[in-house]
Amino acid sequence: MKVIRYLVFTTLVLVGLIYALSKLQIVQDFLLKRAVLNQVSSFQEFPDDALSALVCGSGSPIPAENIAETCILIKAGENYYIIDSGGGSVENLFTWQIDFSKIKAVFLTHLHSDHISDLPNLHLNTWIAQQRQGRLQVYGPRGVKRVTEGFEKAYELDYIYRHIHHGNNIAPLDNVGFDANTIDVLNEVFYQVDDLKVTAFEVEHDPVTPALGFRFEYGDRSIVISGDTKYSQKTIDAARNADVLFHEAQANHLLSELEDGLISAKRVLTAKIMEDILSYHTTPVEAAMIANQANVDHLVFYHLVPYPRNNLMAEIFVRGVDDIRENWTLSKDGTLVVLPLNSDSIEISLIK
């Protein structure tokens, strides 16, 4: 009993001491300086000699707390590339202290809002004080120029205000805006920088046409990103023998439960949305089948519909996958996949 009283007393004294110290200006200033240094330090977890992918958004249009919409960052050599830029994804990149000056291009799978809504924020963070040479390069399906021109019109005054305020060295108008490129070459390399080769392929996301997926090849390693699609032979063909396939996943069995709940709550129109989207996405089991048929080494589920908010939902989400496939990962915001060159290794971790 005396030992317990002593431990309680000691704990209370320590808590009181920490609280008292935290009120001292010199301590507050020290902690502030440490926090600022951490904030401005660049992300260091990408290895140099590898093809890497960081999930900057694993969610979907169905909101999930603290989860960003669709986004994947690819690192090849010294350069970064962004695939889709859904809401909240740029905040993740900023929080993780990604060096925006290394982002060389954006690739859009299609033009749904949850894949493009953070494009203006991505533009801002690659423009202000980044010494970007020229406009932000954006590649996407037919209609991409219409999207970027719309953003430029909406943000025209923002560009002007920031230029006037910060001057030409920080906010140069010569580099403001987007350079949009319509992808009209499929199933062959349409983008190549140094040892990186990018191929686009069409997927099935009707009535969204065209909708694209991408294959990234760097050295002897490869990553394929499905974009939004239902089960498709086109994805199987494009992902053949890839090291990693990032494939969207929609748990229709969970959506059906959600639809029933919405009907019971007399939210009939929202329930109809759940019914409508069943037909143009891929279930986790179907994605696993695609990965098997394509002889993919590792499958990563992303663009999770609905996003599993806890471990129980995650288990239900991927129900049946283990029966047909090993080597898969259910992604979160911060899932990092590293493929070292001249190796068969696939390193998967989670950054915070």
C-alpha cells in the first residue's frame, strides 16, 4: 500500500512539475522552435534507388473522418508524380513535409470531383516559393483542358493578389496556371523522363468515358494504378506481371447494408446513390481475381468505398479475399510502398 501511495504521489509531482515548466516562456519558446524545425524539414523516408508509391488519399466521395479522397504519389529517381488529387490529399502531403518542388507532373485517371478537387491546392503549393519552371503539367483524358481552364478562371484573382503581395520571385505570373495535356495514346508509352516510362490504358467506368489507369515502369520495377473501374480484362492486360497493383475496391455488401439503413431512415435519394454506384466499381474479391490473373506480386486496395472506419469494418470489407489470394494490403492514408531497383523486394510501411 505504501508503494502505491508513493507512486501516486510521485506521479502527481511529475505532472505538476511538467505543467509548471510548460508555463515558463523559455520552455514554450524552446518547444516552439523544435516544432517549427520539424514542420519545415523535408520528408526523408523515400529511398533514392527505388520506385516508390505513397497513398496520399485512400478514401472516396463517401466522407470518412480524417481520410482524404483519391491520391497516389509516385517517386521515380528524384522526381515526384501525383496521380489524382482528391479533397484533403494536399493537406496530407503538406503534413508529411513532401517537397513540392519535386512534383513534375499530375496524371488524372478521370474527371470525377473526388479525383480533381484538390488540384488548385496542389497548384498553389507547387507555385508559391517553389521556383517551378513553367506551368504545372497535367495529363488526363479528354476534357482535362476544360477542367484546368475552369480552375484558372476561378482562381484568376487569387493568382493576381498573391503576385502583387509577394512579388515576382515568390509568385511569378509567368509560371501560374496549368499546362493541360490530353492523353490520346493508349497502351504504349506516352510520357518518358530519364528511366521512367508511363503508359495509359482505358478502364470501364461508364458513363465516365474515357477513364484511364496508368502503368509506371522505372528500371526493372513496375506499379500499376487502376483508377475507377469495374472488373475489366483491360486492367488485367495492363497489369500483367507488375510488381504492385493499386486497385480501387468497393465493398458492395457494406453498401447494401448502408442502402437499407438509409431507406429505413427515409433518406431515399441518398439510398438510390448507393444502388447506382454498385455497377461501376470493383469489389475486393474481384480486384483480387484481377491481380491473380495478371500475375501481380502484390495487391494494394485503395479508393475504398465505403472507407472502413475501424478494424471490424476492415475485416468485413475484405471478406473473401484471403480465400483466393495472398500478398495484399488494405491501404490507409500514408501507406508507403517501396520497390528497390535490381531486387524483388516489396517494402510496405505506414507513415504518420
